[in-house]
Amino acid sequence: MSAASLALPPVGAPLLSLRRVCKSYGEKRAVHNVSLEIPRGAIYGFLGPNGAGKTTTIRSIMNIILPDSGEILLAGKPLDTALRDRIGYLPEERGLYRKMKCQDQLVYLARLKGVPRAVARTRAREWLARMGLTEYAERKVDALSKGMQQKIQFAATFICEPDLVILDEVFSGLDPLNIELLRGMIVEQRERGTTILFSTHMLAEAERICDAICLIEGGEVILDGPLPRIRAEFPLHSVRVAWEGELSPPDDLPGVLHRELNEGTWRLTLAEGVDPQSLLPRLLAVGKLTLFSANRPSLNEIFLTAVLRRRQGVAA
């Protein structure tokens, strides 16, 4: 079957499916029974500590390595060589032809994915303009800064208008302005219906743009689902409080592990299982409250808690 005949599922239905994917290197189990359903039209965060199995999973999807067992499907079809032309991939290890001119580079990479030459040239000019790199179209890649090269590779990933894009540490080495630029483009591509697998260590960025996340640790999936549901599975983790007169909370509040003052507001980190409402009488006794807000944990806190729980379980 040709890639062109692939019938895409409706937005929200699974586009990429991994079913019990396993990969070992000798005695080292890199990935074990990884099963995922990545919905079409979503930004899907793929998270995990170093050595968790993220890179092995991504390379299995791209057929860079072959899994020992399991299957990988795109829109319900086995992910063969033709269907991989429907995938854009920006690996963590950057790779551009450094002596090739920027526009020629984009045209060449688009042609490899089957884009007609005239269309590829038009899209290359458009992407260079969007990246603010029009004046560099006829310059060789090695004349560009690292950040500019990153933007060229980002454009090369999307120029073939793939159905699925895998971004591996796409913001690495970029300044805040360029992070903001690429972040906006990622969200824009999602709104056009592109599915994006977003692998990163920058948890604040994942929390900002991802619709769903998967957390992998020790080669196994330990969290997977829409971000609101993931947050709801974790207990309220902290309380933000403030008083008239900029008062301070008592030192001996039961169940409070840590206190931190930030711009006139105290953040009280709670022990697991502590009900934030139980603190209210002691806090009211200090003075008139102007703020009392119980907060769900951040993605960073969820990440740390989930990984620690898993490692403690393995050790036990």
C-alpha cells in the first residue's frame, strides 16, 4: 500500500499505536511492553529520566532499530517504509549538510519525502521567511549560528507536511525568543491537525503545550493520559497563602514539609495525604488572610513523585 492511500482517523482517535513493544541489548532491558495510543491532532509529551527508554522507543518508531517484539501501527496499518514518509523527525542529534545552501537543503530534504520540486522550492521560501532567515537562503549552513541551524532543521521537519512529527529536545540550545517562536509554530501545526510526539527534559515546556503525556521509567510506562487526568490522580501538593501586613506562617504547621516566600506569597509544600483545609484554622489565627489557594502539583512534581514511587517499588 502506498502512503498516499492511508486513511487518517478522525481527530482524537489513535493515529500512532505501540502494542507491547520490547527491546533488549543483551541482558539490558531497554523497553518492556510499551503500549501507547497517541491521538491524532494532539501534542503528546514523551517524558522520562535519562536511560528510561525514550530514545529506544523513538528509534523503534523510526525503524532505526528493530524491536524484539510488539507492533507499531500508523492509522491502524503496520508502519512500513512507505508510511514513514508520513512522519517528520527532528532527532536530538542534529544533522544537516553543512556545505549546502539553506534553501537547497530544505528543497532536497522535502524531495526525499516525495514533495515535487516546484512545491518544495515554494515551501522552502515560505519556511525561511517564517523563521526570519530569508536573507540566509543562499548561504551555506555552516555560516549560520547554532540557533539558526536549529531553525533550519525545524523547518525541514515540517516542510513535507507530515501527519506525525517526532520532536526530540527541539528547544535544546535555543534562546527564549526562539523558544517562543518554535513553541508557537508547534501549537499552530497541532491546530492544523498534525500529531506531535514531543520528547523533552524541559517539563515546564511540556506542561505548557502538551495535551497528554506519557512518563516512561526503567523501560516501562508508569503514567499515560490527558494532562488534566494525570494531575487529578495526584493529591493536592501545596497551598499558597498571604496575610494583610505580610505576616509569616507558624514554623510548626502539621504536615508542612517546606515553606517558601515569593513576592509576598507563601508556598507551603504538604506531606502526602495532608488535607489543605486542616491548615486553615492555624492560618486564620495568624491574621487576616488575603489568599488561600490549594494547588495541584506541577508536572515537575508529578514526574519526581512518580519516578520515586516506581524506584521504591522496584527496590522493595
